Amino acid sequence: MAEEIDDNGFYREDFSAESDWEILNAQLCELFQKWELANTDWGRNFQQNELYQCNWKIEEELLDVKGNQVVVTYYRADLKSSDRVKTKELNASPMHEDLLSLANNFGPPVWDDKTKKLHWLARFYGLRRFVVLNPRSEQNNFITKRSEFSFYFSALSVVGAEVCAAVPMFVQIYDQKWNFFLGLGMTSYMRTNFDLVALEQPPQDYCYLSGLLTMFKEKLPRHCKQPALVSVRNTYALDTVKIRVPMYVPFGMTPLVDEDRSVISLSYFTALPHGYFPDSHTKIFAIFTWPELTDNMVIDSAMQTQFVPTKAPGGAIHQVVYATSYLSSCIKHFHNLITAKNALESYVGRNFTGTLSPSDVANPLEQLTKPNLGKFQSYRQMKRSNEGGQQSTALKKLPGPMHEHELNQMLYYLFPDLHPEVALFPYEASDWLKDPHRVKSALADSLVHRLSCLLATCNAHFGGKSGLAQLWATFTRELRLLWDCCITIPGVAAGFPDTRTCLLHQKLQMLNVCIERRIQREQGIRITEPQWSDSSVLEDDKEEKEADNDTEEEFYDCDEDEANRSASPLKGVEANKPEGRLKRLHDLKLLNSQEYLYVPITQEPVPKTEDQLQDDADVMLKLGPTSGLFALECLKEIYINCVFFTDHVTAMMCSTLLSDAEAFKAANLNAEFEDFIRWYSPNDWEEYLDEEGVKQHKLSARMKAEGNTWQMVWEQAKPVPVARQKRLFDDTNEGYKVLNYLETRNIGEIYGLTIVPLLHSTILKLKNIFTNSYVFDLFSEALDEILADLSRYARDIEIVAGSPSSTTSSNSNSDTNYILQLPNPMAITKKIEQLEMQYYQYECFKQMPELSNMPLQQIQKKFQEILKNQGTCTITPRHFKEGEIVDKSSEVEERLMASFKQDMQEKLISKDYVIRMGEGLTKSVESERDNENVKPVMPQFLRAIVTGEKLRLCGAFTENTTFLD
């Protein structure tokens, strides 16, 4: 018999193996030690309502228990140190300090987007730190069996006693949307049990303070005779205020105005929609609070209650806005394009550029001259039809959702100077549109701003991506037509590309520079020289300069042979005649000659956009410290072997220096290298004292270094004035680069080019709306904050090298496709959306019946309090003595308070009761306890939330684990 039992191995069980419960205990213990839950240093006491406004730090771990996932989350309130308010440090039981704190009795009556993120346990108990264990089963994603509750809760009890955690720990049970928790908090000799109860149809007595006090005292130890401290809040729902502002879409529909609708007033046109969705409204609540009462001071039962608005020591109006703006929706819809990779060709086809062919017109400059822009229309019409009267492929309507008349209206808005007879919105500079924050965008109401607004509007209301692509293609085609006709682009700042503006504006500036240079070259306009006013320029110098200017200083394109011939030394008399002098450089003379040193006429600097500068910088970094030697070798090859200059790196480093050196030699035939340095880089012409103490001059160390780039360029340079030099800036090539760049952008890249001007225009539009509504002072600080954020955002945009683009222009020197790397703009968009909601909130607040015929100044002063206190303003009545000066702002409170004298029982939506008992609540309770010589009471807490016929009880009752009562 014994042998048969020994042969069966399944009768044996190893009781030394760890169970699932023990494994969970070990995991929780290790996790709680890592989070340092036993640390009792929780900082300072709460300030008023600070818990509902602060940020929270959340740590989360995922445990595997019995094949199921258990999420353990640690919540910590991030309380900032306050220098204004002196606060005392917490004692050894910070958990109990939070339960007994009167600073966070009640949160907002309606939870907005920020307070919705606040955990329910922080709302119920006012805790600043707690741990939540959320077990999830495979079937229901939550636990429902009592045995599973006990399994996890017992583990928390054991680990809490072992770690002696000062942080309360909870297990979430049932469905998450029900917000049921079981918890406990352990200290060295106290245990606090947290429990939640929800009743759909509670006993009537439990809906009033009298019944709640009876139940509360039944949970206390028998020796407790201390009166409880009670806090009560009643919330009443007032009438909903709704203002209907219809949608206005530029170049589309016009809003219908009637008695129930209002229209937003604007002083200048902006191609962005505005208005609010039809369901926008605000809810207004009246809140009356009794913050600190003893249980024997008031009566509250089903038969009689003293908690009525007229007897409340404090009241408040809380306003919650539910408004959605068409402007914010348009911007958020535009943000969806940030990752779009769709090419324009997929929407409008390949041949959408509309390039002019030689057969279209022999010479555009013969047909058009600036400012005779009236011929532009006839020229445009000529482009539309050929000899057979059929529409040309160059300017035919591009495929897309918009009709031709809609596109024409948008073109008239973008280029009003080209269509003066039909344009309604010319470009005008206004002082109030100036930007003190220097946003890296463009001038307000410029072409870039107008185009950005139109693109966002088309994306939201005129066909989505297809409408946006159709408008962008039409815009680029119009630019190419202006290029072909040698007409500068209106609405763009003059001058070289300004890197303080956005990249799109720089590209348009570059195209304008190319058009102006092309006009000067093709029409034979002499390049104007700067007017110098220098006392060192003598009369004979002026006469000589005027004689030199008889020859036209005109740059021209030349081929390789012509460049070599022009660079060759001149023979005969011409070789001894200086050319290209601008002025005398003070009274300086050449070192090895008695001739004066003359400043030469040099070529203008080469304009570059930000991506071109980034390209140059990237090439320099790739070449490293040997780039100078590489440039010198290429330079030798150019002049010795007559090899064509193909490397743009060498051109970037030496082309400008070589041009200036040749111009200097042509103006100063007997000059030496030292003379060139005295003019070109005076800091490298150093002064020193010789042995006899006489001042002398010499070249700097870097200029005398062997293999110096400057010396090599000077030796290879020939005396060639700028009139016969090859142009450093090829305006034709650069113009086609800009056009090709704009025509080959995909949808996401178009978004990157226009997002900053769009946000800038949006802020300026809001500024205009607030100014016309006489509320600018209310929101000026918020507008300045958003503009500052946008300024930082625009400067955080980086230009990075992307993959080589297949559509890169063949004229480009580099195949690198530089793209914009954008930060996330949603933070700015949320602030804009919040600002529009606050404006709608103000308009609704102003429409309250109690505030009719009140001065706007008083209403705005009260609304400022709503903005500062997150939607709440006080309405506490003030009683003034006879002869005392009455503050006018109190008239608003008096009017609001007067409306609550009647019976408000029908508008009562919720009652909140908080009952506390424990040591250290108030001085009155402590003195009463001392007089009666009773034992100290452990912290006890009960919150009751009565909403209609529903009741939720949140209890936290503490017991002594050393001596049982």
C-alpha cells in the first residue's frame, strides 16, 4: 500500500514555491520603495483652491499578475513654492492634513478641459498624492468578483504595513466609468479606510445634513463627543445664454442678419472665416458656500433648511462656455496638412506653370512697361487665346473644385495693383498693424499674409486639399507670368531677401530682385551709384569721377572665351588709364607711389535666401578645415588651365573677393597687396612702434601666413573694372530657381511655408475684432503672450537638408532639397481657441438680463475677475454705512444678488456636504475639546454629493492600530 502511494508523484506538492499573491507583494514592495512612498516630506500646506489648478506628475508601471495586466499609477500634485503667502510645513501625517484641509473643500461646479484631467480621488478627498492599482481581466477589462477585490486589496494592506507608506493606496473596482475605489492609508499607528458608495434612490434623510450627520457619527468611536465641522455648497443653474454669430467666409457666402443674429465688426478685410457654430452657448451657475460650520449651528432637513442663497456668507457666479469658432476650426483643419506628402501634380496635372513661349510675344518689354500696368490685362487676354480663338494650355482653368470667377476674385485680392479697376482691397500700411514682437513672418497684410489666409480658407471651405492645390498652382502661374512680363510682385517688401522674415517672403523678395535686375539689363538702364557725402572727396576727384562715369557701368553675361579676353591685361594707352573709381579714400596714398588710394566701384553683394545660406554653411562643414586649400587649387586651375568654374563652393568662397580685388587693381594700377588690405580689411593693417618709437604699420599674422587665400587671390587677379566683369549674381538663373522651388512644393511643404504668416494674420484679426468691440483692454495681455509665443515658435523653425528632390531645378547648383523642420504649433492654436471662447463668454456675460443697461466699464471690470479666477466671480453683497463712498463695481454684484431673493429650489442642481472631525481643524473646536477633556479624535472625513435623486458618499475613516476603541 505504501509502495503504491510512493509511486504516484502527483500526490506530492511543493509548498515552498511562491504563490501569485506573494509575487504581487514582492513587486509592489519593490515598486513602492523605488517611488519612495514612505517619505513624509510633502512640502507646504495648500493655498485656496490650489489643488484644482496645479499640474500633476504621473508615474506608471505595468505588472503581470496571473496572466493579467495590472496598471499601478502614482499621482503627485506639483505645488510651486510661494513667496507671497507664508505657509507652515506639514506634520508627520500629510495624508491626514489633506483630508482635514479647508482650502480645497469644493472644486469648480462644472469641470472644464483642465480640471477634467484631475483624478476623481483628488476631487473626492483633496489628496495631493496617491497610488491607484487598476487590475484588468482579459474579458471585461475590469474586475467584478469579490475574491479578486480581496486578492489585490489584501496585497496592498500587507505592503502598506511593511513599507509604512504615507501615501494612500487604492484599488479600482468595477467599470472605470463608474469611478469606484477601495483604499487605505497606513502610518505608524493609524489606518485610514477609504470607501465609496453610490445610490440611485437613497433614503430621503441621507439627502440632507441631519441624516448625514447621524450616519457619520455612527462610524466614529464611542468615546468621540467632539462636534463635527461642516462645509456646504449649493449650486443653482441659471438660464443658458446663447448668441448666434453666423459664419462668414470670404469670397463665398454672406451671412444673413436678423434680430437673433449678430455680426462681428471688422475695420479691414482678412481672408479668414469668422463666426461661431450654431450650438455655441454658455451655462451660468450660481454657487453659495458655507465654508466652516459646526454641526449644531444650522438646520437642514426635509422639513426645513437654512441653506438658502439669502443666508449664505459668500456667493459666486460661475460661467462655462461651450463655443466653437470657425476661425479656430479653420486653423486646426489646416494643421492636418503638416504630414501631407501629396504633390501638386496629383491635383492639377503636370503642365500648370504657364511658361511663355517665344511665339506668344516677341519682346514683353516692348508690350509692357512699368508702371503702365493697364497693358497687363490685354497681355493676359492675349495669352488666353491663340490665332484659332481656342484657349491656350498656358492659362486655361486649372482642374479643381473652385470656379474661375472665384479664382479671379482671389487673384484680385492677391494682386490688387495689377487689377486696379476691379480690386477692392489695395495694399495699405497701417500703424496699428506694426509688430513689436518681430515675428519671423512678413509685413502685416502683405502678399504672404493674404496668400496664407486664402490657402487655409480654401482648405476649410473651398474643396480641401484640391482647392488649396488649385489656388497655389494659380498663384505660381501668375508669378511666372509676372516674371515673363518683367513686372515686380506687389505686396512684397523691397530690397534683398530679409532673413528676419519667413522663407516664402524671402523667395518672393529674391524674385523681385531678379525682375528688377532683368529690367535694368534688358532696358539698358544704367546702374545707379550711391550718393556719397564725404569731405575727403575733392573737386578734382569729382570731375575725374564724372569723366569715368561717361562709360556705362553695365554688367553683361559673357561666355568662357569672352571672360578670358576681358581678364587679359590691356595694352597701349588703355593699360595706363585707371577705371571704375568711386571716390578717394580720405587722404591715403599708395605705399609705393605718390598717387591717392581710390575706392573702386564694386559689384553689389549677392542676395541669398535662408536656405541658400544654410546650403553654403553645410558645404563648409562637410569640407572641414581643408576647404581653403581646396578653393586655392580650384582657383589656380581657373586662371592657369582656363578650366570653367564649376564648383559652387569655390565660387562661394572666392568669387566676391576676386571681383573686388580686380576692381581695386583697375582703379589703382600701382597698388600693392598691402594697399588692398588697407581698404578691404583695415583691421589686418596693424600699427606698431619700431625700435626708435616711431609708429609703423604691417600686415597681420593671418595675412602674412604662407598659402594665405587673400594673397593667392590677389596674385591671380587682373585689373578688370566691374563694367567688364562677369556678373556674380545671375538674376535669370536665380529667378527660375525661385519659380521652380515654388512650383515643386508638395502640400506639407506649402503648409510649412505659410503656417507662421497664417497664425500671425489670425492674431491680428483677433486684435482687430477686439478693438472694434471695445474689449481690447480685456485681452491685450493674452494677445501679447500669444504673439511672443509665435515669435519664439517662428525662430525655432529649422531649415534642414531633406532627400534629393526629383523635381529640383536643373539650373540649381545643388541637388539638396532643403525643407522646414517645424515644432508643434498646437499650443499656440489652443491659446487662440481659448481667446475666442473668452470673447464669446464676455458677449454672453454682457447679455445677462441682470446686467442690462449697466455701463460697459463696470461689466468689463467684473469680467476681468472671471478671467483671473477661471470662470468665477464673487457676488457677495456688501453693506455700506451712511455717507460711505460706494464702489461702482459693487453695483454689478448687487444686481446679480438681487435676482436670488426669490425661491431658487427649482434651479438647485447639486448639494455638496463635507463633514470632518479630527485634531487641529479650528481653534473653536480645539478649545471645546480641551474644556471637555476628551481624548483626541483620529481624522474622520465624509463627502456627500447629492445630485437630483442620486447620492454618492466618499468616506475616509481612521482607526488606531495600536489600541482598539
